[in-house]
Amino acid sequence: MQQLSQITQYFTDSVIRRMTRIAIANNAINLAQGFPDFDPPKEMLDRLAQVAAEGPHQYPITMGAPNFRQALSRKCEHFMGYAPDPETEMVVTIGSTEAMVDTLFAVTNPGDKVILFSPYFENYQAQILFAGCEPIFVPLTPPDFHFDGAVLEDAFKQRVKAILICNPSNPSGKVFTRQELEFIASLCVKYDVYAIMDEVYEHIVYAPHQHVYMSTLPNMRERTISCSSLSKTYSVTGWRLGYAIAPQPIMDKIKQFHDFNTVGAPSPLMEATIVGLEMPDSYYEEFGAHYAHMKALFTKGLDDIGIPYTDPQGTYFVLADIGPYLKKGQTDVEFCEEMTRKVGVAAVPGTSFFKENVQNIVRLHFAKKDETLYEALNRLADLKTKMG
């Protein structure tokens, strides 16, 4: 038989999703895959119940239901400071994952180069390879995950087509400062590079840090594609509603790939989510306070146990140092699988995120009820004994 695709030799299945399967098989607390164990806003659930009876249940307009896009444009105007045209500058996708894939296909050609900061979300490298492009890695240095400006510019000098940035960043929890983004923007303009922004954690930022939208910086709106989703902001990771925002010339291309890739996002879920997009400021204030509470609870627990970690500026992830617990010759993947079985807590091995040879880091997430986090911390308190 003829040879199958050769691209897959450069990446594995998703280690994050694999750890979820291992967690389920071992009845472990899943702090690997980042989804909450608490409900979405009641207003959205109530509206979903109505939509289940009333519809719509058929194909939407490919680019997304008009009333959904109009509500999304109003939300963007409130937080970003400008209203993307819902007809020409926006498309609704199957999660931000599809938005990123469509965008990469829209702005690149096979053989192009795309800059990634390391650590990076595992999907990105695979998506870049899907498009036939080459990732160029620039390291972020812990604990604050800053980058070296000279190293970054050297990457830009390699005739790259785009830079892909997660801000706030999964897995590091870094929130890029305005000064850092302005420097990156200056390089994008200087070297004529597109900025592809993954901003799904835009509303999970811890004081005094602030989220700055790349598209709002001088000369950047015309070359920035903002990808996001409703998954994190409204605790609906399973609804798979994402979107991309870009100037019309770019969006026209994105829509072409979206149309033939997925046809459209789920009609009933778009309809049910409009009430979420119209939430008052108080919702986002309470949402942010809730995540600050979960972060404080979980990081204090890690402090009490004595597990070192980097303090996240945003998102709901913590990178923990499991070096003191590793057995000689044990990989981080082996450690995480063993911890899931013996301790009953699932994490993601850091090698899923780092281009560098890092074996002592795991990613944990804290988007869980208090009782779930307390139980996870209780199990982790015996980590050395149980792993011994």
C-alpha cells in the first residue's frame, strides 16, 4: 500500500489529552487537561434549555450566526476599544483551535517560517507543521519568562512570515507587558510579519498585571489576527465556540478555509451563548475574583507541601518543579503516568511544552472547586512517599 502521511512523525498524539485518558482509567483528579469542574453561568444554561426546545438546530451561516457575531463585536468593543465589523472582520469557529489552524493556512505558504516562544501550547507546533511551515523557537526565561530582545530579532531576521503568541500564556502563565508587546510589534512592522494572537485567557489575569491586545498597538491592527474562544471565559470548554478577528483582506482568506474545513459552528450553542456575551462588568469582576481565589488556595497548598513552582501572572496553570521527586533515569512522562496511578493526581509533563531539554517540570491547573483542590493537595502531600 502507498505511504501514509509523513508529517505525523514530527509529533505525537496530544499528551494533555492522553493524560486525561490515564486519569479517567485510574480515577485520578485531573489537573492535566485545563477544564473546570464547576458549571457555566446559569443564564447560559437556562437559555440553552430554551434553545433545545425552540431551535435553531440547522446549519448556521458559515461565518457564524449574525446575532452572535453582533453580540461578540459589542463585547470586543467594550474590552478591546474597537468594534470589529461582524460581517467582514470576524468568523466563528469550532473552538480557538480551528481559528488558529484556519489563520495559519490563510497567512502562510508551505516552507514559510513561524516564530514560537518556548514553552508553548503543544497544539501550535503541530498546527504549524500541518501548514507545511517551519517553527522557529525563541526561549522564555523563568521565573518571569522574559525574552532576550536580540535573540528574538535574530529570529525575525530569518525571513519569517508570522509570530504566534499566546497571551496570557499557556503553559507559563506569563502576561506580556505593554513594553514587551510594543517591542514585538516594532519587529513585526520592521520585518513585515503577521502577529497571530491566542488570547483565550484574556480575562484570567492577576493584579497588578494587565492584558494588552496586540491589535490595539500602533500599526498592528492591519497585521494582527486575534484568536479566542468562549471556553475559558464562560466555563464551556465542551461547547467548542471560538472565533478569529482580522482585517477584511486576511479574514476573507480565513473564511475560505473555515468554510471548507468545518462549515460552521453549532447553531444552538451560539444562540445560547449570546446572553454570556452580554454579561455586565460585574460578571467579569466576579469571574476574576474567583480565579484569584483558586490560584491563592492552590499555590498556598503547594507552598505548604514544599513543591516549587513559578507564580502565574495569568491563566489557571502552574509549572511545578518535580526534580526532587524524579527517580534516576525517569522521564517526566513516566513520572506523570506513575503519579496518576499511585498518587491519584494527573499532570502534564513539561516536555510537551518546551523545545529545550526540560525533564523536571510538570503543568498543573487549578480551575476546580475548592473541595477538588483540597483533595488534590492532600494527595500531593504524600507525593514522595507514594512515588518512592
